Amino acid sequence: MTLAAFLIVLPFLFRLWWRSDLKRRNEQSLVWALALTWTLVLNVYVGIYDSTLVVLSVLFTTDVLYRRAGNDQFWLPATYKFILLLLYVVPWVTQPIARLTGFQPYTLTLALLGSWQLIQLQQLLKCQSPGVDFEKDTAAGNVIV
């Protein structure tokens, strides 16, 4: 199952990593968030202590959402809030479920977060035109919609 996920997801990750402009802070942060999240999902073995890496991934993602919304209008999308809730609650029950079924629900939750981050990076790449530098324009006080 890990190999199937690896073969399905990896081409999307490579395409987005290749297309992203690492000079733009939002894109660089989301690429790092994706790399951390999908490393946890696609590895053959990840110890429970390795799952603390998801905290850094969530911080990168939340930072991007914060900068995109602007300081005065910050809010988290409902889907992202739900994923954060799952990331907090699912580890409480993942061990007993894994013993009974051999399936790790936490891995599915991490894959959900990684998929949502992929969508966010695709939207960010789609909405940024080549002539507009989001960070320079917002730092200068220009509002970009």
C-alpha cells in the first residue's frame, strides 16, 4: 500500500516542487510543509516520535495562510481546522485500532493533511502571475486579490 501511495503521489509532488519558485516565501514554506508531511506518509517505517515533524509542517502551512489573508483578516479555513482536530484526536485511538486491524488511522490523517497542502500549493501557483511578486507588493502596502 505504501508503494502504491508512493507511485501515485510522488509525480504530483515532483511536478509542484519543480514548478514552484523557491524565491517566493509562501511557495517555499508550502514546499517544506509538503516535504515534511509526505515524508511521514511515504516512509516504510516512521516511529511515533517522528510524528512531531507534523508540528513544523502545520506551522509552515499556517504561516502561509496567515500571510495570504493579511494580518487584519486572519482566519483558518474550516477544512484545515477539521484536519488539525484530526491530527490532535486520532493519535489517541490509533494504537488500539492498529493492533486490531493492522491499519494506522494516523497515516490516513497525515495523508489528508498532505493532500490538502498539495491543493493549497496548486492554488497558490495558479493564482500567482509571473509579473506579480506577492511579498514585495504586500510589503509595499499594495493589496493583491
